[in-house]
Amino acid sequence: MRALIFQTGSLGDTLVSLPAIRKIRERVGNSCELWLLHENRPSAVTPEEVLRPTGLVDRYLTYPAGLPAMKRLSAGARLWHQLRQLGFSQVFYLLGSNRPTSRVYRDCVFFRLCGIPQRLGFHGLNSKRPSRSGRDEHPGPPMHESEARLQRLLADGLRHGSAQPQPPQSRLFGAEELEVVHQRLSSFGKHPERPLIAICPGTNQPAKGWPAENFVEIGRRLLATTPYEIVVVGGKGDRAVAAEFLRHWGSGINLCGVFSVSLSACLLSLCRLCLCLDSGPMHLAAAVGTPCVALFSGHNLPGRWDPPGDANLVLRHSVRCGGCGFEVCPQPDHPCMSGLTVSQVWDAVNRALTKSSQPVSLCPERG
């Protein structure tokens, strides 16, 4: 028997889906072959890179994204034929809770035409909760994205195990990755005796960005007070910015685009703190239990994508246009992020460091 998960997005989307994926695996059991279907986006972290160490998914399928209309139809026909040939008995829908109802309905019809008899997760669910204040201009906190994806499955009949999603802290890396990371740190690092702090300046949307010079100043203050070894973590596109950081600091390790997802998870687990934006590395740090100071723009409503756990500090500057959804801010001064000052972030970093003890190292057994 085969079951299919439909998942889009990149690193952050896959990590917030982990509680639901674990429940799916519990539901279908180890005797069922669990496949995952996702977009083929060459520059993005794939779900396979995230999920391979967990052993939750057996095989992966991809389909091309961003094609013109005619090529999209042709690719859809090929995918339809492939899914019918594979003969899936179930499909679990793990797309974002803000996906338009018309597209959810279209996707449901597509999988029905693929001959998949049981379709879970297509149940309509509004992730926004009623405003506690009763005012219309700022809705109340939405359901967390991880909870929303699981609740859709529960609404369609997924009833195995607890309905309460937990932070995804299982098997993102193992002993082999830990050994590799220690070796790399020994070769790259200048101060192996110092505790590690991660700075993750990258994000996939300009509206979520914070000025690079602000990160530089935070790093300067960290190095001028209690000495730390700063590691800059991100993708290949962040490597030049990280190199500039190190030039200003005269210290640090640039690991942007160097490590795989599992090695990055291991590295972040060794850090005392992660200063980050609303990004995939933030979700990865939270997933391995590293306290985050996370800087959020007004792109999403508060609460939907926050890192779970009491050890994390989320900073926002409230603006009337919050929840806009713009990938590029139309305001010339980008008020939701320019309103977050270096002093505010530095205070949060100090509070988080005071709360943290020794670095957390999650090195679960492989199974």
C-alpha cells in the first residue's frame, strides 16, 4: 500500500509540517510506503534534505514549478499519469493555511482524478481566530501554521495519537553529523574555547530583512563584552554579506552555503543563541532547541510563524499595515523593520543569553 503527502515550500514549511508528518506516519504505519510530492525549485532547500535523517518518508516525487501555462498543463498531465500508475490509496494535504479556497478545491479535484480514493487535509480551515479586542483593524492572533496543518488532517479523520503538535525535535541529525561539525569547527574556528552564537541574516523575502549594518553592530557588541565565537549561518546567497560581517568584526566563521541541512541543524544545536529573521534557519534552530532572538516584519500576522517554545524571544514593531503579505515592502522606510532598533535587539540578546545555560546538543539515535 502507498500513501502520498503533498507539501510545497522550502525549509521553514517542511519544519512546521513535521508534527503532521509524524502523525501521518503513525497513521499509515511502517507497512505502508509513504511518498512525498513537492515542487522542483533548484535554489530552494527540498523537503527530502530536511526529512531524510528522520526516516519518516520513504520516497520523493517532484513536479516543475513556475512554468508558463501550456507547459504547466503538459507537466500536470505527466504528473497525473505518474500518480495513477503508482496507485496511491491516500493523499495528505500539507499546504499553507492561507492557500485560496479555489486552489485547494482544484488540488482536491486533481488528486481525485488521479484515482486516490481517500483525501485528507482539504477541509477548509480559517487560521485566523476572532479578535480578542473586538476591533476590526487588527485581528486576533492566528492559529500557528504547524497547528493549522495538523488540525486540517484531524478535521478530515486523522485520529491516531495526540492532536497537540510538538516542536519538531527528532532525528534531524545524528552522531556522524556531530563528528563532522566538530571537525569543521576545529579547522575553521579561531577560538574553540569560546561558546558559539549563530547569526542568520538571510531571508527569502526582502520585506523580512533587517539592515546588515545592524547585524554588524550586534556582533561588535557581542565580541566586545563576553567573548564568543560567532558563526554566520545561511545559504550560498548570504555568503558575501557574511564575509563583510567578518571583515568588520575581525573574527567569526562564515558557514553560509557550506553545510547541508542536517549539518546546519547539528551546528545550531551547539550554539548558545541564534539571532535570526523570520526564515528557514530560525525554524531549524528552534527545531533543535536553540534559543532564538527572532526579528519579525509585518509580513505575516503575529503568531502564525513564531518559533515554538518559551526560550525564544520574538521582536516586532507594530504597524497599522501588519499582515500585509507583501514580499517587498511598498513603504520607503520599511517601518516594521526599521522600527526595530539595535538597542532593542541588543537588550533581547542579553536577556536571552542570561536565560540560556550550556549549549543544547540534541544528538538522537538513528532508527
